[in-house]
Amino acid sequence: MTRATAPGKIILFGEHAVVYGRPAIAVPVIDVRAEATLQRAKTSPGFRVVAPDLQRDYFLAEAGSDDPLSRIIQLTLAHLGQTPPPDVVLQISSTIPLGRGLGSGAAISTAIVRALGQFFERPLSPANISNLVYEVEKFYHGTPSGIDNTVVAFEQPVYFIKGVPLKRIGVGWPFTLVIGDTGVIASTKEVVGDLRRRWQADQEYYEGYFDEIGTIAQQARVMIERGVSDIARLGKLMNENQEILETIGVSAPVLGQLIEAARQGGAAGAKLSGAGWGGNMIALVPSQAEVIASVSQALIAAGAVGVIVTEVK
Ligand code: PMV
């Protein structure tokens, strides 16, 4: 049996502005993962896809052209020169909450590409994997920046600018994040599309805010690389980033409630992460167990349906 996994991700700074060429920072979340296993088919021939979390069980040959799992499988098989598809069972599972800005789609695709590469004894480089996954992201999200596939495939903190060779970030001093899930599934494509329509109507207004977000991401990069011994300063940048995200209309009351609760509970700063309108928020917290617990409890009390604690290092 061949088995491969891929992590979730969060965007620390710069979502949305990154679609318009500004820098953003994203980190892998290794505490949650997607997994793909491949086994030779024992009973029936064909390429069978079994994904209980997605309520899917079907044969590749029967899938429609708009099926995201089939797309990444077909792309990878073509890349590996494997036609016709082999007789296998591909089993997919994930502990990453779906559709909440934690990169579940990119992680599932990455795990599939990795598993197929291993199966054919042709392990693919992170850059190759990222490019294949980006093709699927483009199909589903319209105009993705490419940050999700990059951070998930490379599994490293990244300072990402669309179309520019990847810069990895060294984390000078590990820091702790508490991730709070609103439980609201928001479509990245819709949020990004809505913002694009508003940007088209008044580019000057939005470009100014994107510049401000870009500057915040640059400042954050310097702090993270030097080592965040004083998390208050990085937390302040998160709060500033959140304020702009609210102004440009991608936050939501449900996110605002969790963000406020985290700050009250002792976080140094908090913001939404990903596309917004729902999904997840992140809070930067001192690494003492009691503060982590107090922020986590505050989030649950404020309505979070799930909390993940992760260390960025
Ligand atoms: O897919 P999400 O929710 O992590 O959002 C992606 C981040 C955006 O900047 C909003 C879109 C993009 O393509 O970078």
C-alpha cells in the first residue's frame, strides 16, 4: 500500500491583497492533515476513488469533468505518463475542516499527487506538486494567488508574492497560534469574486488598502525572521490587518465575535485567516499553557465549533 499526507495551512498576513500582487505570509498547520492511500484493486478493475468525508465513492471513468478529485488525478496521471489509469483503490481522508480557509482542498490534492508519484516510483518535487495543484485551484477558485498550493506542497512558512520565485521564511523564535473555527463554510471563489467586482468599480480605493496590507506583511516578515520575542508587536500587526479586512468587506460578524473574544481572553492579536465571510480566525497567544487555555475557552464560549492550537516554527 502507498500512503501520503499533506498538512493544512493558514494565512498569517496578506490574504486578498496577495491576489493583487502584494506579499502574504502563510504557514503549514501540521496538526491537521489530509491522507491518500493507494492499493492495487483486488476485486473489480478500474480506478476507484473512495472519500467518505466527502461522501464520494466512484470510478474515475464515470466522473464528470468538473469533479475536483478526478481533475487532480487525471492531471497527475498525465504528468506521470500513465494512461490508461491503473486498477487501484484511492482512499482519501482528512482531519482538516472542509471549506474553512485551512487549505483542505490543496491538502487533499497534494496528498493525491504525492501518493500517485510514490505509487509509480516517481516522487515529485514540491515545485512540481505545487504546479499541478495550482491547476485545480485555478479551475475552482477563478483567480487564485497560488499561496495555498505553495505552502501546502512545500510544508514550510512562506513569504509569497504571486509570480515571484518562492521565498521561505525562517522562524527566529517559535510562536503559538490558536485557530478558531466559526463553523461557517464560505466559498473562496464568491468572496474573491465579490471583492473583485467592488475593486473594478473603484480601483484606487482598494489598491490603497492592498498597499497597506502589503506593508504589514513586509513588517511581519522582518519580525518573524528576527524572532518574535515580543509578541505584542506582531499581535498589533494582526489587529491592523484585520481592521483593513473589515473595511474592504471580507470579514463577518461571526468572525468579529471570535476575534474580540480571543483578544479579551489574552491574545496579543487576532484576525481572520483565508477568504473570510466565515471559516477560521487566528489568535497569536503567549506560549504559557494557562493563556492558551483561556483563549481557547473564550473562543468556545463565543461560539467557535472547533479550536486548534499550533506552534509556528
Ligand atoms: O482558500 P482560502 O480561504 O485560504 O483563501 C485564500 C486566500 C485569498 O487570498 C483570499 C485568495 C487567494 O487566492 O490567495
